[in-house]
Amino acid sequence: MLFSSLVFIWYFLPAVFILYHLIPWKNGKNGVLLAASLFFYGWGEPKYIFLMLLSVSMNYLFGLWISVLSKKRIKQLVMALCLAVNMGLLGYFKYFNFLGELVNYLLGNGTVAMREISLPIGISFYTFQALSYVIDVYRKDIGVQKNPFYLALYISFFPQLIAGPIVKYHDIEAQIAQRRCTLSMQAYGIKRFVYGLGKKVILANAFAQAADRIFALPGQDLGTAITWFAVAVYALQIYFDFSGYSDMAIGLGKMFGFHFMENFNYPYLSSSVSEFWRRWHISLSTWFREYLYIPLGGNRKGLFRTCLNLFIVFFATGLWHGASISFVLWGVYYGILVVAERLFLGKWLEKNPWKWVNHGYAMFAVLFGWMLFRAEHMSVAKELLINMFTLKKGIYPILMYADLRLFVLMAVGVILCGPLQQCFPSLKARLYREDRVDAADVVMMGAILFYCTMLLVSNTYNPFIYFRF
């Protein structure tokens, strides 16, 4: 069930919201959210709800087991077993056929038989959340959660279940047990949800239609201009698609008394690749920093180890996003750039007096990265690479796939992805102001909600990129 679907907006969410606030006691409210979350996940893939419940159950038991162990060596072995089981489940559903193809390529076709395995929605997100709980227990950063329903709610909570933000257990532990949900929080939550819905339905869906139509064309027939145009449209699509979904998730959390971390901070304003990754998908970046980069040694063991650790993190980031060579190369690409910035490039960027050059470099690097991210196969990436860096006319003009409405929406998208907020900080402050929702906000929310509803009624094209992960 998509947040941007009519079923969710007009049936599921109002029913859960009303029932939640009608029940006066804490455990009853948590019970409503847990039942709603299981229904929400089971709506699209009922058979995989048992896989998610298996993840909840086994990590609950691992947490109990680790909490009673006193010997360090045994505790480490149990933690290693927990990691192996969780990553084994994720690996089977997400990477079995990918690894099988690699083995067959190296050893000959037929070595590994391919299987028809559909990827459970959100498995990467809820696996990482479950692991954060067990790791926190292992580190003694938190106490073990003895109430299985609390842990089940944490892992399955529908606002962030299938596409994040990735919520770490130590950030939300106290909120599950005890929280306040004021009228101002609810009003702010509704505002964030509606604004995120507008990002998704009005902007991202329009960009997605144009990008999908162009990328579906034979790569060898595309010219340089239309290839760069498609990559730019895709860059706008993925930002407004994912940041809009994150806004909706944060807003939903507020509506039920939960505080989730911000997942985006205008990443297209960045002046370096390292800054881009501090602003993009912040919850994933912080997860890898806390649970991979720092345990590997972080920056505490010299420059070489620091660079190696950074490269490993970005390699893992690419692999986390999907089971294909293009995702792996996307991660390797960013790993190389971030290491280069750590070694020498970052110092050059700091000393450069023309900051617009730094921004141009960062956006060029990001756009090239989105090309790798979007290409489904390496052959496609190769064709797009040739198109982008050799002058080709091609047989498809841009105007065949873009009209005046799309150009207007692209201009609006470019302005709203950071420049407007940077020039007028009061607008950003107004959006994130939690203590007041005034009449102008209500009028704006009503207009956005009405227009989004009309678009959803008249058009069934409503994809979401991060459901693949």
C-alpha cells in the first residue's frame, strides 16, 4: 500500500488515526499501531508478512540470549550468528540469483540453478532496523526489550516500514514505551505528510513518466542532449520521490507521537560529494557510520585505514541498494570520490575561491552517479556513458517527451530542491515550525491535497523507486 494511494489517504490513515486517538490507554494505542502495521504490510504481500514476523521473533530471541551472556567470547559468537542469520535471509531473497549469475559466469552456465525469488518489500529497511536493536543490546547501549510486542511495533511500524527513514532502536526505545501526542504535533504531522504527498504526486510522478519513457528507448538511438535531459529529470524524480516519502513518514510519525530523524537536508546544494552524502538519505548514512564505519576503526587507525573503511562503507551502500553490477559500481564510484576528497580533493575544494565551481563539480558527479544508478544493466550504462560524453544527435528530440507543463514543473523542482529555501530561510523555518499551523498552512494543505487527489483519480501512474530496496 503506497502512502500516495487513495486507499491509504482516504481510508486506511483516517481509520487508524481516529481509532488510535479514541483509545485512552497506552498499550491499546500500541496495539492499534501494531495491528495496523501488520495489515499495511500484508495488504500488498500477505505471504511475506510471515518473513517479517520471523525477523521480529528471531531478533527478539537473540536480544534475550545476548543479554544473559557474561563471557565475551560466547557473546561475540552469538552476535556473529545473529548477523549471519539476518544477512543470510536478506542475502537469499535479494542476492541469490545475482551471486548465482556471477558463479555461472565464472564457472560456466548451469553451475547454479536460478530461482524465481520475488523481493519482499522493505526487507533491507526492516533487517537493518532489527540489527540495530540486537547490536545496541550487545554493546549495552540499551537494555534488552522483554516485551515482544514493543519490538514488533518498532520493526513493523508502518510509517517507516518499507522505505525508511531507518530508525535506530536507541532513538525510539523511550517513545514506544511512553510518548505524548499533542494537537500541535498532530497538526505539524499532517502538514509534513501533505507537503510530502505533493512532492511525490505532483512533482515526482511527472518526472518519472518522462524519465521512464526516455530510458525505455534504445540507448544507441539517443543523442547527447536527450540523455543528459533524462538523467536530470531522473535526478529530480528520485529526490522528490524519496524525500517526499520521507516527509510523509516523518509526518505520520508525528501524528502518532513519534519523532523520526530528518532524512534529507537539501542535498543538491552540496559543494562536494562528501557533503552530498551528509545530506542525502541521512538515516542510511548514519546507520553505516554507527554499525560499520566506526566498528571497522573509523578514522582512528591512520589515513590508509580511514580511506579503506570509507571505501568499504560505500561498497556496502551500493550493494545494499540492489543486486546488480550497476549498483555495486555506483557504490565503488562514490567510494573512490569520497576517498579522493579525503586524500587531496577536499583540500582543493576548501581553498577554491570560486564556490560555484565546487557546486558544479558536485552536481556533475551526482548526475553521473544517477546514470549508473538508473541503468539496469552494464550494457545500458555503457550506451548512456557514450551518449553523455560524445556528441551525438540521436533520432529522438527532447520535445517528443517533454511539454510545457514538464518544463514548468522542472523549474519548480529545481527551485524547491534547495535554492529557494537557501535564499529565503524564513520559508524553511515555516515548513519545519512545529508549534504553529496557521490559516495559510491550512489553505495550502487543502489545495495540495485536493490537487493530489484529482491527479491520483485521473492517473494510475504512481511508481515509487525505493520499494525495490
